[in-house]
Amino acid sequence: MHCYRGSTAWVRVLILIIPYLLIVGIFQLIGFLILGFDLSELSNVSAKGNPAVQATLLFFSLLGTIFVIWLFTKTIDKKRFVQIGLQLKNLGNNLAGGLLLGIAIIATGFLLLLTLGQIEVDSFNFSTSNTLLSIAIYTMVSLSEEFLCRGYILRNLMISFNRYFALIISSIIFALLHIGNSHIGWIGFTNLILAGIILGLPYIFTKSLWHPIGMHFTWNLTQAFLGFNVSGNTTFSIVQLRYTGNNFLHGGEFGFEGSILCTIISVIAAIFLWRHLYGKEKDKRLQSKIVKA
């Protein structure tokens, strides 16, 4: 089988599309069957109002994603699955950095919206079971999307193209995966591209998925817990918000990702993250030259 190395590695991304949809779809069907749903009524089934059902289906989607990417990595890329970015080197630092960055971006937006009078905290609603289910849900979402978008798509695009061009293309693909979400608009779509850039920046410098996995997880979970919809999806929230301002600023039904404030914060975060990562890479190059000299 042609492995599409070097300049043609991007073809692997195209080849992946149909098998990915078919295999993940089959795994989701298995999930529906295990949950006891009648396959003839699948079009009427909605997991949005039931976190347990949603978590179960996401688990099978994750299994399908792992299987198809493992299959492609082994047979077409001729690499081990761990080489998509799951090496254990610097796992703790990368994961912690991602977790903190995701919290920082969303918490900053939340506090600014409170200060500007765009939102008000109405009440609090804590549930141990829903909190744990939310953690499980966003863990599986972050793993599935990072394995696919950064671990496979971005990695292969970087083989064929300049890493920054590959980052932009993969970020657009990442945003397109959410194009069917409820209440998405041009601001939300733009912010998803920016989120893809922030998630992908550490990967193009370190080839590690742990930072983007951590950031993706807390980016979503923090939004949910603080009362925002997540990419248009209504989820369990600990904080119950009342929107008092303009959708343009607080994001409305799409959530904070639909806010122009999210755009500004994301651009700033992307610039600072790039400067930090590029600076570290530059220092390593200088140290390497000194050692060789």
C-alpha cells in the first residue's frame, strides 16, 4: 500500500474521512444497542437531555476514534499509535500547562463579563453525579478531538507543509467539525478556528498531545461549570447565569465561544503562547550550537 510520505502525506487526511465516519458510526450504533434503543427509532433519540446516555455514546465514539486512528497509523503511516503525540516525556508539565491555560482563558472571560455587567450569577446548582458525568464527557470529547485533529490531521499536514500553514488548515477543519452545532455564527466559527490554533501551537513545537488535551478539557469543562453553553450545547452547570447584556459580548446561546470577547482573549493567548514556545525553541537551538562549538 502506498504510504504517502513526505509531500503527499496530506492525502492520508483525505483517505481517513470516509472510514472515520463509517467506523465511528458503527461504534455509536453498538452504543445505542447496549443502551437498549430500537434502531428503527434512532432518528428520534436525543442524548442532549441525558448526561448518562451522552457519556455512554461519547465513550463508544472515543473507542471508534482510537480504533480508526490506530488502524491508519499502523497500516498507512507505518508508526505506533503512541507516536501521534502520546509519548510520556514531559507529560506532567505539558498536561498541567494545558489544564491551567484552558481555565485561565475561560475564567478571564467570565470575570470580564461580570465586571462589564453582561452576565449575572443567578444561583448555584451542585450535583455530584452530574459533575462526575461532565468530567467524563469532556475528558472523552478532548481525547477524541485531539487524537483526530492534532494527533492525526495536524501531524500529517505538518509532514507535507510548513507547520504554520498546517496549523491553520487543521484549525479550519476543527471548526468545520462543529459547523452543525446549534446557534453557531461567524463569531463562533472564528473562535473555533482560534481555539484550534491555540490547541495546535504546543503540538507543532513539541509533538505532544498532552498540552492540547489538557487545555481542551478545561476549556470545555470550565465553560460548562460557569454556566455557558459549550459550542451551542446545553450542559450541566454549577453556576446558573442570567444574561443581561449583548449577545455580541457574552455569546448568547452558543456560549462564550460566540463572544467577541473570546476572540480578543484568544488572539492575545495565541500570541503569548507562540512567543513562549518559539522562545523556548530558539533557546534550545542556541544551546545546541554552543555545545557543538
